[in-house]
Amino acid sequence: MQDQGGSILRHGDLSVLSVHATKVFNTCEGGAIICPDDKTKQHIDHLKNFGFVGETTVVASGINGKMNEMQSALGLLQLKHIDQALVRRHAIDGQYREALRPIPGLHPLARGSRVLDNHADFPILVEDDYPPSRDQLHDTLMAQGIHGRRYFYPLITKFPMYPGLPSAHSTDLPVAAETAKRVICLPIYPALSDRDISRILQIISSATVATPC
């Protein structure tokens, strides 16, 4: 992603990327760290390779954090098609927005005017004036083989290891808590056909007429 000044990876001391299988650019698993200088990169290289600097020399404790050859090969192949993938994702985003505009109670998240988006997800908020509820819509889509994902639900603060933290109290997170109850992400990927998009939108539109039990 970019803002008006260029890549957002230029901000901060380090930038951390995920290239998990769900990402726009992926290597099935793994990630990357963007470093500001050679010294920092060398330190990270030591950490990800057991602290080795040679066959018999270890300068720090570390882990096996290297990307394997299969992941690297997949990433190189993806680079050949990433520009076309971004164009297609942008087109799908536009189709969804145009079709959902007249449906009351469904609100796609606004795109920031200063950001070039990679359209990794297409989240919408399901409000009270759209029958059925968000969870009913999710179940309706799933019953038709359409995987709408409730990103991110439940909130991490609801997991059993966190509620005791003061920062996890629901009264401190009113916007996040409300959004988690209403958000659903519609499918978006380069191979998604116009026919499938029309089918998804038809199910969403017809759900306002007949609410699932």
C-alpha cells in the first residue's frame, strides 16, 4: 500500500510484512522485515539463522526464521502476476460498491482518499436496517458455499487469556466491539468471476426479502 509520499513501508524504525496464504502477495507462509540500514539487516539475519555468521561461528541466540526454497519460488511466480491481480481486485471492489449502494443497511468501509489500496479484503458493516443480521447473512452465504469471513471476530480481547487485562475491558473498546458484531468480508480474489460476483450479490439482495430462520 502507498500514501501520497510513497510506500507505507518507509515509516517507523522497522516494517513487518505477512505473506501468509490469505494475503494479496503470498508465499503460503512466512513474512519479511523491512530494515532502514545494513547494520539492522545484519542483526536480523543473525537472529533468523540461529545466530550463525559462518560454519563454526555463532554470535547471538537465534531461531530458524528463514524462508524455504518452495516458499521463495512461489513468491517469485506471484511477482509476475501481482500487477494484474491488483487491477482485478480493484475492479471487483468497484463492482461490489456499485451494487451494494442501493441496499439499505449495508455499508462498505470507505476507502481513504490518501491511500492506494491493494484491496486485500472487502469489509462491509451490516446495520440494524438490513434484515437479516450479520450472523444470519454469514450463515446464508456459507449455506451456498460462499465464504464470507467475519474479520475480526471475536475480538482478541474476548479470548480467554486476555479479559483480565485492564486494556481489554469492553467499555474501553466501544467502536471495536460494535464493529466486530457487524463486519463481514465478502470474497475478493483475482480469479473471482463476474458470474460469481453476481451470484453473491443476488444472495445478499434476496436476503433482505426473506430472512433465514
